[in-house]
Amino acid sequence: MTKYIGQRLVQALLTLILITLIVFFMMRLLPGDPLLIYLGQRAELHDMTDEALEELRKEFGLDKPIMVQYVNWVAGALRLDLGTSIFYREDVGTLMKERFPITLYLGCIAMAVSTTAGILIGLLAAVRRGAWPDKIISPLTYIGVTIPAFWLGIILIYVFAQKLGWLPVSGFTSPFKDFVQSTRQIILPVICLSAFGVASTARQMRSSMLEVLPQDYIRTAWAKGLSERVIIIKHALKNSLIPVITLIGVGFRVMIGGSVLVETVFAIPGVGRLMVSSIFSQDYVVVQALTLVIAVLVLLINLVIDLFYGWLDPRIRYN
Amino acid sequence: MALLRVEDLKTYFQTDAGLVKAVDGVSFTVNEQEIVGVVGESGCGKSVSWLSVMSLINPPGKIMGGKVLFEGKNLLEYTRHSPEMRAVRGAKISMIFQEPMTSLNPVLTVGEQVSEMLRWHLKMNDKEAKERTLYLMNLVGIPDAKNRYDDYPHQFSGGMRQRMMIVMAMSCNPRLVIADEPTTALDVTTQAQLLELLNEMVKEFQSSLVLITHNLGVVARYAHRIYVMYAGRVVEEGKAEDIFERPQHPYTIGLLKCTPRLDEEEGRELEPITGLPPNLINMPPTCAFLPRCKYRKERCAEEPWPPLFPVGPDHYARCLLHENAEGRVNMND
Ligand SMILES: Nc1ncnc2c1ncn2[C@@H]1O[C@H](COP(=O)(O)OP(=O)(O)OP(=O)(O)O)[C@@H](O)[C@H]1O
Ligand code: SF4
Ligand SMILES: [Mg+2]
């Protein structure tokens, strides 16, 4: 197991280095000088002297050779200094500090909802295959995986916020400030964020459970006189979770994309919205920093999933 | 005294192609501490019969009728998931399956897969269950049992896994063990060792054993009595020596002619039975062996599939040649 973990860590580290390279150089390959774009937007360009421009370039370290810029950036990132936003003229770390917890909070809830609800729903559909729970669940999960998140968001807002008036239209309040209001505000965004996850997890769970149930070792478990509950939970669930776990990793990545849309639709001040606005203003320091942080997060999640895999499947752990 | 009596058991499968009468009125008796062989070609209904005894038939299969009398109760009156049936399965009647590579759960340790039965049926605590499991692992000859208890099935060879299946089957001291082709998937040496082991185990635990196989050679050495099945029915039953020395059904004779025997001195020409077993959907009303039978008479195509006729003491054959007592067949005809 230690060897397995070690291998995973080394792999993760290599991937991380690769990601920093890609993120950094991809931003540089985009046409246009971010400084000029920024200044152009601010309409400061025409009354700026060449010396002042050079000064600004120096301030952001853009005068140095590109390799030096890269090394500086990585060195900064290692010290958790992700640079200064050209647009906000503010430290990126500070920009994120306010927004990241919000995105993470919503994301974690949505992740927990989609994993547990997905597994339970898929399990129910598989165990009662062909009976009424399955007949209801299967078409619903099909809708769930195909419906676009922003469309679902708009429909939900229209029905539950505008027509029925049960829930607020948009916005975000810290749960520490006003828990009830905060919870009411996140219900619709969480549904939007987790719809795909619940549906895809449920579908995968159902099909992998249906694959496990006819296996010989399940017949053995029946022949041992165990109860249906023990057979499903102890003998079938762990085996059928193996493919589901992979999907949860995918679901996480889909959710990161989804949070950009959902934060925009529901006017939630998280990193998703920061990302969108930074892309529009070509604030490459912020985009670069966010991409890196998200990549690290995805990497961490993948690592956790790999470890979980090893825990679930002894054949992986020992090979 | 009979431990188990199966009477007129019928198990059918409703398939797209039609109703498959996989088991169509079979009766078996298993006495205390008896080893009973059940023999027949692939697809003749051996597994389905004994899975029915355990109430382990899955849809589209259904037990259509008959009785399974065990310790004075008809097990078919219990539903598959009922506590009464679960208390029999694994504890009083246990089963060993053909496929050692896939019959153990890959994500649970081999030790746990035995211990859980002991905790479940015999209400042992963790420590007692582990101790008994280790004792049994030693008994079946798994070396270094203490360290292997926490191994996973993929760390065991096929032979060792089947030993674990034997441990599992014997764990709760069952009255009856059903071994469904327990050695078919293994190499010849391992096969012989495992059969010997199984034989020792049921002696040690004073259990009865049903040994299911398509190979008469396998049961020759151990079985006291033998049932020969064909197309969902028993076509001959009798004491092992009668079946081997004085087989009375043309199908049994055919089987013996194509089975090599260990105790034979000189090589004998092996003759396969020509033709294929019948399709179990829309079976003709006549004797199912008719198209392949070398002994058939004209009457065989006119009469329905005959019942089991007595052909000797405790010896029966389902063949029109035995309608009258004088119809004895000599294998060497
Ligand atoms: N799930 C099923 N659906 C349809 N038919 C089935 C099913 N299971 C078994 N059968 C039918 O029942 C018949 C008997 O099968 P069974 O498994 O008892 O044969 P067997 O004698 O054990 O053969 P083998 O030596 O190959 O194990 C087969 O001919 C098969 O067509
Ligand atoms: S009844 Fe006739 S066809 Fe059938 S086995 Fe006997 S002799 Fe052969
Ligand atoms: Mg079989």
C-alpha cells in the first residue's frame, strides 16, 4: 500500500509540473499584450509615455526573459504568492481568499449530495430492477445527464423563485452570518451543480450493481444463507463502487465547469465568476493563478480517488 | 434414514425462445452420511436441480412443483429470502461451486468470508470465528493459515481457493454438502487431491455429500449411490457398483463406454455417444434418448417417455427395455 501511495504521489508531482508549464506558456501564446489591453480598457494608454509603460512592465516583471518569468512565477506559487492582478491591482491571493471558500462550500455540498444521492438512488433502482422505483428513476436520471446546468438554473429560478416565490432568486450569504437565508439561497445552485452528478452516479451505480449481482461470488453469498441486506451492502456494494468512483472524479471536473455557469446565473461571488470576468478582461495573472489552483485541486481529488480505489480493490493495492 | 428427499421437482425457465423444462420431475434421496453421485452431460439439469433444493433459482427460472423434504420440512414452502430458508442455507446444507476463480468475493479477505458465516449462523464472536476458521484452514491443508487468513482471493491459486470453498462449506458443520463439479476447472492432480479431501471432510464431520459431475470417473471412487440424469430427468439410479457393473439404461451404458476408468487394466476403446442431447424446449413426448439410442425398439417411438422401472434391488432405469422384468441389458452386447 505504501508503495502504491508513493507511486501515486510521484505521478501527481510530475503532472503538476507539466500543468504549470502548460498554464504559463499557453497564456503567453495568446495574442495581444495584456498590459496594453489592460491599459486600453482603462483608456490610460494614450497619455502614457514609453518610460511609464516600461515602468509598469517592470513592475509586473514582464520585461524579463520568458523562462525567468516562469521560474519567478513558480517560485512565487511555491511561496503561495500568485502575483498581482493587473486589472484589480490587487494580490491574487487576496482576491481568491474571499471567493474560494464560497465556491468550495457550494462544491462540497453539491459533491456530497451527488455522491450519496447518486449511489443510493442507483442502488435502489438496481435492487428493485424493473419494479416501480426503477421505472421512475431510470428516465429521470436520463434527463439529469442530458439537461444543461444553466438551463436548469434558469428554469429553477423561474419556477421556485419567481412563480412560487419559495426561494430567493439569487445571491449568496455566508452561512455564519445568516444560516437560514444562506441555506435558502444555496438550494437552487446546489441542485443545478449536482444534477449531472446525481444522475450520472445513479446510472453508473445501477449498471455496475446489475453487473455484480449475477456474479458467482454473489451466488456464493446467497448460498451461505446471508440476508439480502448483508449481501447487497457487504458483498455487492464494494465491488460495484469501483467503476462509480471513477465517475465521481469526472463529476468533480464537470462541477468545476458547472460552477462557472451556476455562479454567473445565481450571481454568487465565487471563483467561477472571478474566472469569467478575468477572462473577459484578459487578466492573465488571475486566470493563470485560478487555473493552477483548480488543477492542484483536481489532482488532489484524483489522488484521493486513487487511494480510495486501492482501499476498495485489493487487486490494485497489491499489484 | 433419509436426510433429504426430493420428490417430483420441476424447475422451468421462461425464455424468449420458449419454456425450458430444465428439470422436469426428478426425485432424489440422500441418506445420512451417504455420498451420492449425480451424473449427466452438460445441460441435463444437474445444477438447476440442486440449486432448486437450495432455493437459489433466479428469474426467469421458477420452481414449478415438487417437494424438498429436509429434516421433516418441505423447504419449498419457504420463500427464497425467508429467515427459515436462510437458516438452512450455509448452515445445514452448504454448496461448493464449480468455478473456484470467481466464487470467492474479490474484495473481502478469504478469512472473513468464512468467519462471517460463523458469526451469522452460529453467533460466534470475532475471536471464536477466527479461531474456528484457522482450525479449518489447517485441516484442509492450507499452509501458513495464520498469515493467509487476511489474504485476498487473488493471492490464492485455484486449488487453494477451492480448499477455501471447502472450509466455507464445512464451517457450520452442515448435514449435507452439495458439490457442483467442484474440481472440473482444476488440473488432474489437484482434482484428485481435492476429491480425497472432500471425502475425508464429510467423513470427519459426518455429513452427507452430493457430488455433481459430468464425469462418471470422478464419482466411481467415492459415491455410494448414483443418479444418472438426461434431459431434465433421472434415467437411472442405483448403487454405485450396480451402475458400473450392471448399467441398465442405454444412456448409462453409453456414458460408461466413453469414460476411462482408473482401475482398468488394459486400454479399452472409448466410444463417444453420437448425436446431441435434445432441445429442452418442446421436447417430444417419447423417450428423450431415442434419437441417440442404439437399443431402441419400434415401440420406443410410440410410447411416452417411460417411468423408472425397477431393474434390480434399489436399481431403477427409465427405459422400455425394462417394462418387463426379463429385459436385462448386457453392456457388452
Ligand atoms: N438462466 C437460465 N435461463 C434459461 N435457461 C437456463 C438457465 N439456467 C439454466 N438453463 C437451462 O437449464 C438446463 C440445465 O442447466 P444446468 O445448469 O442444470 O445443467 P448442468 O447439468 O448443470 O450442466 P453443466 O454440466 O454444464 O453444469 C440447461 O439446458 C439450460 O438451457
Ligand atoms: S426407451 Fe427405447 S429409446 Fe429410450 S433408452 Fe430405452 S431403448 Fe432407448
Ligand atoms: Mg452445472
